[in-house]
Amino acid sequence: MTAACGSKRRALLLVVLAFATVGCVRGCPSSRPPIHIVPNMDFQPKYDSQEASAFFYDGATMRTPVAGTVPRSDLPLHVRVSTAYNTGKDENGNLVAAIPLDVDEVLLARGKERFGIYCAACHDSRGTGKGILFERGNVPTTSMYDPKVLNATDGHIFDVVTNGIGLMQGYGYPIPVHDRWAIVAYVRELQARQAR
């Protein structure tokens, strides 16, 4: 073995030991601030919501949308009012008692389809609360025949579908408003069938 080869091995061993040592102390608490090689993302000048701004003439940082902007939600920008159809609540913020739509076969068929897609995995296709998540994961799921659901207003069920409750996530984004009301109508149809 030559001396040059031995020194290369020692140098390689020292590099490996240096990296191993750095790895061992990573995450250890330190009283010194961290080193910011590129501090742009850590300390960026920005405004928070509702903060005042001297840059704009009206003094507000939040800007109104440009004319012709397409909204991401179901509601057009000019219809941001609290209506029974859009929110499940009346003008005073109380949950509506009944569906603000005419319930017909088309609405019930749409509700059955949407219920099968979004609700049946947890609540079962019959609404018993014994869906696949309950069977395999023992996830507690509400039955549509539970007295608290039977006695709830249609606005409450719409609100639960929209915003979620307990372990249930909200489905306000993937399910359009009309389809959420269709699900409510179908749940009421399931409950009526069970009562017969």
C-alpha cells in the first residue's frame, strides 16, 4: 500500500466522521439563532390580512377582485348574501327547518347518487352508520335513524354536510350547493322509508 493511498483513505475517513458528527448533533437545542444562508423566505416583507397599507390610496391591503374574476366557489361574487339556499340559514342566521327546494324524483335520484359517492363509505348505503370504515376501522359513524338526526332541521343536516361535525369532514368544497340539498332530501327519504 502506498503512502498516497493511505492518506486518501484517512482523508475519506475524516470526511465520513465529520458528516457523522454533524448528523449526531443535528436537532440539538442551541441558544444561538439558526444560520440562514438565504433568509429571503424566513424574513419576507409582507402584509397580514386586514392590515393597513400606505401603498394603496384606500389604505387597505386586501384588494377587491378584478372585474370579471371567476370565483372558485358556487356563489358568484355578487351573490355573497346569506340566503337559505346557499347557507342553510335564514337572514337571522338560524338554521332553516325545511329544504328550500321542491323535492321531486330528479332531486331524490341525484341525492341517492351523491349519497352513494360521498356518504355511503361511512354511513352505509342504507344510512345505518355501519359503512366500510365502521366495519374495518371501527370508526364511530352516525346513523341517519338516530333521534338527533331525525329531529334535526334540514338546515342542520345541510350545515353538517357543508362544514362537517365531530370526526366528519366538511364537504362544502367538492359537493355543490344543489347536490348538498339533494343529499338532505335523500336522507329524509331514507328516514321516511324506515318509518313505514
